[in-house]
Amino acid sequence: QCSDARARAQEMRDLEAELDKSQCSDAMMFFRRVIGSKENITAVRELALYLEEWKEPKVLPLLEKQRDLLDRLDGSDASDGPVKEELGKIAADLAELDFSMDSFWAELELLEKREGRGGSGTPTP
């Protein structure tokens, strides 16, 4: 178990080194400015609205397709493998879109902490 812990610690160091090599994107620079400025608090609120507006057209078709597939499964006596497989894909797509402003800010905070430990602060072109 000790060797597993050492291997895991080395893997974490390798990942941290790779993250430290990455450059801060233009989007990250924008969000850093928004977070740091009390004047831009309305921009944060607007961002939440834009996020929901962006998600809705992506989520609704998936939910409709999921509902249709569940209805098809409900009406069949045997378990339908392809339908279940498609449902799994839809569930994965929905999970990918299942984020909120809270989770967004938490991820952003983690990125900020990483950059504060020595990552590059220059935006990529």
C-alpha cells in the first residue's frame, strides 16, 4: 500500500506540473477581472442568466428524447438493449450539462488557486 501511495503522490505531482505549464485563457482572465471587481457584480448575475439561456436549447431536446425512449421501454415487454444504450448516452450528455453557477464558481476558484501556486498568468492568443 505504501508503494500505491507513492505512485499516487507522483501522479499528482505530474498532473500539477502539467497544469502549471498551461496558460491562462482569455476567458479565465475575463472571469478573474469580474471576480475581482465589485463594479461588475451585475455581470456575474448576467452570466447566470446567459448560462441558463445557453443550456436550455441543449437540455430540452435531450429530455424530450429521453422521455420518448422511456415511453418505448415502458411499452415493451422485453428489455430493449439499443434503447437502453441510447438512454445511457443521453444520461451522460445530460450529466455533462448539469452544472450551475455554484459549480462554475467552484471550478473557477480551483483554477485560480492553481494559478496562484505558480501557473502562468498570461492569456493564450
